[in-house]
Amino acid sequence: MYPLRRNRRLRTNGAIRSLVRETILTPNDFLVPLFVVEGQGVKDEIPSMPNYFRYSLDLLEKEVKELWKLGLKSVLLFVKVPDHLKDNKGTEALNPNGLMQRAIKTVKNACPDMLVMTDVALDPYSVYGHDGIVENGQIINDDTAEFLAEMSLSHAKAGANFVAPSDMMDGRILTIREALEDEGFTDTGIMSYSAKYASAFYGPFRDALDSAPVDVVDIPKDKKTYQMDYGNRFEALRETEMDIDEGADIVMVKPGLSYLDILRDIKNEVDLPVAVYQVSGEYAMIKAAAEKGWLDHDQIIMETTTAFKRAGADMIASYFAKDVVKLLND
Ligand code: PBG
């Protein structure tokens, strides 16, 4: 073939490279995770997530308006629940005037067309830091799934467009879908964290929400009985197919960078939109290396987020969403 075929011809200058580029990011590719806290005028930097913040509702409003101006049209809400409101069953999650419910309304008032997705899981509300109800040292499945359906309904009533169950209980997509249908929320979507691995990359997120599993005797100190084993590939497909059968509208792979193979597998097998989550530990790693001057922050965030899209992601939840979009606009 050589020299008739010289692959470098298509790389000779920026114009030809942009002409033949297969994967191009746009603001439409991103979901923006947002952390919400009680209070007034609070913009609290998360120590293990430099330049990422928890916002009180007043500043959340400002932030979402800024996101909207940048062309970011979807947010994924997480709340940090005060300790005194935590219990084993996540009771506070159903409070119609709880922080999540008020956050949903705040975003909708500030930006009516912003797509609001809400995290559905017990951990920020749980005294044990688990995604489900704990009984006799076990995270019990079916009662948790029923509870998550109630929680989803409460978010839908507050105005959420999508609920995003991140808990990995079996059967919860079905209980949630049925509850939403029964109450007439037929247009409320479900983005299922369908292939979610038990990962050490969630550490900074658990700092952000003070939601790590507690270190107490007879309580599991990790989430390995519900989140997936990172050695497994085919299990991710099983999980995803089941969630689709139960009524998921969007499925997800999480974390991101260490699971690009899983993302590609799932994209090849299913015909629903597939999301990926570039999680807190991935953010922290990049920030730390960039702070040391060992990696180029902006180049790394463009390369990693493009990699997700190339691997098959239809949307990317990322703490870098705003940075990436600013770079795209430059
Ligand atoms: C809670 C939840 C977690 C994340 C999203 N929802 C943490 C966990 O499962 O322990 C992680 C997100 C991140 O690390 O950025 N169910």
C-alpha cells in the first residue's frame, strides 16, 4: 500500500483534522451534577473536589442560570442532608418540603426549560450511609425498592422531569415506573444507573454529601452486596437489559474512564440512550495531577470526555461539563 496510502495526509493541518474528526462534543452531550445544601449564600468548595461546590438554594439559582446561558440544559441534583434528619429508612426523603423538593422547584423557577433529574437513593438520608434500608446487617431489597418508588413520586410531584435511581436494588425500576404511572406521572422519565460498579472512585462524592458507609460493627462497610464487582462484564449487560424491561428510559454506566469497554458493549447491545458518569474520583485525579503541573487540565478534560462519546455515550454526566463547554465556545 505504502506510499499510495499515507494515513498522515489526513493529519497534515488543523483544517483537515477537523474535517475528518469522527467525534465532536457539544453542550447537548452533558448532564451537570449539582450538590445542594441548606443555608443562605453558601458556596462551599468540596475539599477533595477543588473548584466544585455545594450551593444553597439562592446560589443554586444563579448557577443554573449560568449553565443555561452556556447551553447546558440538564442537571442532576444531589442533596447534602443535615445529620439530625438522617435515619435508617430515609424518612426525610419523602418530605414534600425537603431540600431536594425545594431544589427542584428552585431550578424550575429559575430556568423552566432546564431538564431536572434527581438522584434517587437512600445514602444521603441514611444514618448508615447505605443506599437502602439496613436490617440485621443486610441492605434489604424489596422494602427499599418500594421506598424508592415513594421517593421518586415525591420528586415528580415537586417537578422533576427524570428520576435517576442510583441504588442498584433489584426490581426498583419496575416499582418506580408503576408508582409514577399510577399517579399519572406518565411523562416523568427514569434514567437508571443500570451498570453501577462498587468503585473506589466515589470517595470524593461521599465527602461532598457526607454519605460514606459508616464504620459500625455488623453494618457492611462497603456497597459490594448491591453495586457490581468490577471484574464483571456480562453482568453489566444483564443488569441493563433487566432495567430496560422494567421501564428505564435511559441507562447508565458508572464510573466512566475505567469502564469504557462496558460502555461500548452496552451501546452495541441496547437501543436506548446510554449515559456515562465521569465520577468524583475521576475529577479529583485530574485536578490533583493538574495542580501538580503533571498533566494539562484542559487537554485532559477534552480528551476524556471525547473518549466517552467515542466509546458510545449518548450523554455524559461530568463535573467538568461547564469547563468543557467553555473550552468548546473558545
Ligand atoms: C449514591 C451515589 C453515588 C454516586 C452517585 N450517586 C455514590 C455511591 O454510590 O456511593 C457517585 C458519584 C460520584 O462519585 O461522582 N447512590
